[in-house]
Amino acid sequence: MDGELWDVTDADGIPTGRTHRRGDPDFPAGMFHIVASVCVVRGDGLVLMTRRAATKDFPLDWEFPAGSALTGETSAQAAVRELAEEAGVRVGADDVVLVGRLTERTALFDVYVTAVAGDPALTLDPEEVCESAWVPFAEALRRAAAGEMAAPWVPRLERFGTRLAELVDSRGA
């Protein structure tokens, strides 16, 4: 949301001691902020996808829950908070496993995976998410290839899709 403060980091993700307010122009050149996402897998092997609200960038596109780390948060803490805020699924920071990090224009984008028991009740934040679906991981890849996922997810899944699929399989049934 506009007005949130992000830690500004170097290319290694080390905070520089500076912050940047979301929505402000002129993000410092050569600097980054942390963005974290989490692929949630149920015991039956299905993964949670959420559809972005119509008022957001990449409106009505699918993704895995994600968002920027706030000042003072670790990447894992941000992934867990975003998952709880967007979908109402609660896990601990120790429950998420880092799949990898991708350097984007102004973000260091971290992809995590976590397993949940049963079929957790979802509580979608209507300002962030308009729909959700539990799908096979192959369906997420199909949606990315078909242009149904937010555009930044295409290179993320190209980079981490194989490893993410392995981790999803190891956490599913």
C-alpha cells in the first residue's frame, strides 16, 4: 500500500540504512528492496494461486501471494505476512523454505515454498485479491505460458519453476 516504508538494500540484500516510501519517485539507482512470495502446497499437492484485484497493477492476473518487505522485516517474515494478509493462511517464518532469489530492476525477488495441512480456510483481502484457486503446479506453469499470470512471474518461473516443482512434489502427498 502507498506510504509503506521499505529498507533500501545493496545488490546482496544488505540494508544500507536508507528507506524508501512506496509510491515515491526516484528509487535510488543501483539499489534494491526485498520482495517475497510464497507458493503454498497442500498435502494433496495442489498449490494456492491468487488473482490480483482489478485496481492493482497487472489487474486480474494470477500469481502466488507476494509483496514487499517492510522496514525491519526479513524476507521470510514478509512472505509470511503477505500470505496472511492476502489469503488468510498463517504459517511461521520457520515454515517457509527459500527456493531462490531473482534480481529485478529495483527488487530482489525471493520465492519461498511452504506446506499446509488439510484445506485451509481462505480469507481474501479484496483490495489485493479477487479470487483464489488450488491447482496442480503444472497449471501455474500453463497460466504463466498463456499470459494469465502477472508478467513478472514469467521470468521468475523460468528461473525457479523446475526447483519449485521439485519442492512442491516433496511437500505434497
